[in-house]
Amino acid sequence: MNSRERVIRAIEFKGPDRVPLLHGVLPAALLKHGRPLIDLLDEFESDFGQQWAIPDVEKLGPCYRKGTHADEWGVLWRNERDGMMGIAIEHPLSDWSDYQTYRFPPNPGDEWFASLQEEIRDLHHEHYVMAGGMNLFERMQFVRGYEELMCDLALDAKEAHILRDRLVDHALESIHMAVKTDIDGLHFADDWGTQVTLIISPAAWRRFFKPAYARMFEPCKAAGKHIHFHSDGVTSEIMHDLVEIGVDVLNVQHSIMGLKRIAGELGGKVAFRSDLDRQHILPHGTREEIRAHVREVVEALGSYNGGLIGHGEIAPDVPLENVRAMLEAWREFGTYA
């Protein structure tokens, strides 16, 4: 089977020949390791058709380029290192009175639509192709400001509802275009957890954010596209909700929530894109520790005739030898029980 068939079978629990791979590489890692890292990624080919190159620093997005830069939303970013996400320091809607004159950036139009179709053709659709969705909670933070948004949510302020709904409408313009192409899935993301708990109460999340995600997911599901959702931190209290409204692939920090617990609750009910321990094991572990970790993840999440996409984030603090150990372990242990 080709890569696309492998990923689809893994997501839909239909018996792929092995665990498919998706490489997750921060630009800073490519800047640090250069060609040796690219050669390693090419040796262990991604099933998502990813192509790698050393980034042109001048072409990095505003939030990934060293210094202080404004993005297309009017958010000012400060960054101490090229290739790592910086910090938003000025927010165009920190004063809500500016809302009436604030202009959202234009959505990609026909040119974007054509380039997406061309990308799919270039891959001969032998690889699984994803398009990006909206990072709703994070976008609200960036344009409004974190403290201001938290106060809005605590007070159930009308401003929060207005901003949420307009952002969802803005996202849906692109989503409706994307689902008309031959993409296989759409990727959404929002970091909802701290190291110990959800950022807001589960009840508040269900009341305010769950319906908004459902609105964005609905056209994807109607078009038969998979929904992928990434969220860092402790998010166990809302994972069932995400599955309920249509998420097909969860990418969560199962290492900090308890791998066996997560597998026991949701194994076989939703596919997982693994998130190997990037705080301790990937950057600091030995080869044997990395191998044991990958094997444990496969045994926990890959025992359902599918249900697992192999992935571990490669940040600049991950040595090349540990990248190789991880990729070799996926190759060795990445078969479905």
C-alpha cells in the first residue's frame, strides 16, 4: 500500500501494514543541524509527503524570526531566537474600542486554492495531504491579549462572543474552500492545558468553545475529511468532547497525562498522533530509553488494527543521535498488534 492508504487505514482502524510516520520538526532544529538532519528525515520517509530545507531566516514568519516584528493580524511579536515561536507583546484589540476600525487580514483566495491542488498533484496523491484550520483560542489571545481574554471569559463578556464568532466565520471561508479540494484532512490546534490542568474550567470550555469548534468541524465531516486536533498540556477533561464533535486524530501530551490511562479511555475510539516525551526523553534520554518509550507507545495506542500515527517533535535541543534512535525505533516496533 502507498503512504496515503497507510495513513487512512491507521486513522480508520482498517489494518495498515505499519505505523505511518509524520515528522514534526521546528525550524530552529533545521537551522541548528542543517543538512545532516534533512538527510536523516529523508532516510525515514514521512507518509505525509513532507519536503525539508534549511529555512531562509529572512522568510521566517514574524513570530519565528529573531527581533520584533508585526504579523498580518497587527500582533507585535518579540523573539530571542530564529526558528522558535516568540511572544506576542502588543495586541490590536487590547482596547475593545478599536474593534470597529480593526480589519481582519484577507483569506487566501483562488491562488491559494490552485496552489493546494497543485501540491496534491505533485504528490500524485500517494501521500496523505492536510490543510491547516484555525487556532481559535490562541488567535483570540494574540489579538485581544491573554489577560484581557481571560477576564472576558470569566465575565462572559459580549466582546468574547463577538470575537469568537467573527474568527470562526473568517476560518470557515478557508475551510469551505479547502474541503472542495482533494485533501484528506484538516489540522486544527489550540494549547488547552498547563502541566497540571485545563486552562479554563471544562464547563466554561464546553459552553463557549465546544460549539465554535463544532461549527468549524461540520463542513469537514460533511465533505468526508478527517479532523486532526493538537493540544499541549493536560487536556484529558475535554478529549471525549473533541471526539464527540468529530475529531478523528488527537495529538495530545499523553506522557504527562498517563499513557495507559489515555489508552484505556480512548484507545480504539479515536486515532492518536503520538507525542513522545519532548521534555525529558527525546532531548535527554539514552538510545535505550527512547527505544523503550516508542515501544511502550506502540503497545498502548497501536493495538486496535490501527489508531496510531508515529510522531515525536524534533526541537533544537534533541541531538541527532536521539532523532535517529526515535526513527529507527518506529521502524522496528511500528507494527500493529
